[in-house]
Amino acid sequence: MTRGGFAGSVLYVDLTHGEIRKEPLDFGLAEKFIGGFGLTVKLAYDRIKPGTDALSPDNPIVLGAGPLVGTSLPATSRVYAVTKLPASETVGWCGGGGVTFGYLLKNAGYDHVVIEGRADRPVYLKIVDNEVEIRDAAFLWGRGVKETCEALWEEFGRPTGVISIGQAGENRIPFS
């Protein structure tokens, strides 16, 4: 952790062009929009253009872990995702608990992940410290969330943090 519980970096992933870049976290923004949720919303707000279709490659997904993720304080393991939702065409969020993903993301040096664009095939993002890869996910396609997690745990071992879209997300079901 670099300052005040923040890891100090934001990971940007462009699935359309297969590009990955790491940028320093703007600590001024982190102080102004304190916490994982506030800063995640701000990063999404700056990127989601009005009128963008929710299922368009122009609709980013922003993931964020706050400064208390990875500490021993209770109820601080939340990771948030903000994007425009296909069911309502409004910007929405979800938060997930569980220690592994957020803790490992922060230990890899990232507070947030901004995913933009659309890959031309099923892919997943592998993050291990400074090694970040967009990898082929054909072997995961069609599996449920539990099966996907188990397959990735078998490949990479535990602890491995996994966020999966599941079959509804693969099929672009509006409420997924």
C-alpha cells in the first residue's frame, strides 16, 4: 500500500485493441471521492457518455476496491462495479463481498480496473502483480459461475480472486 490504504494505481484495459496500461491513482480524487464506491463512481462518471447503449463497446465497466480492503477491519472487503445497465439503460452499481478478489487486487498494486471496448472472442483478464494479460477464455465459455471459479482455481491455485459474468452475461441477458 502506498498511501492511506491505497495501492496507488489504476489498471486500464482496452479489450478492442488488446491494450493494457497502468496509471498512477490521482490521490486528489481519492481524497475527494473517498472510499472504493465513491471513486469507482467518479471514474465511471468520467467515462460513460450520455446516450451510450449499455451493451455497446463504448460502455466501460469500472471495478474498485477501497482503502480499507485488505485490512482486518470488519465489513471492509467490498469491491464495487459501476457501468450502464442493459435492463434499465441507467448507470448502476453492484458490490460484492468476500476477501479474496479485492485483497489480491490491492496487493497486485491496483485500486481500480477500468475495462473498455469489446474483445472479438471470449477472454478473461489475468492479473498477477505487474503481469497483466488478456487471455483466451474459450475453455470457460458456457460454464456457470461456480464451474468457472473452480476451473480457474484448478489452473492457478488458491487463493485466486475471480469475478465471473456467468451464462446470463455471456448471452447478454439484460438483467445479468
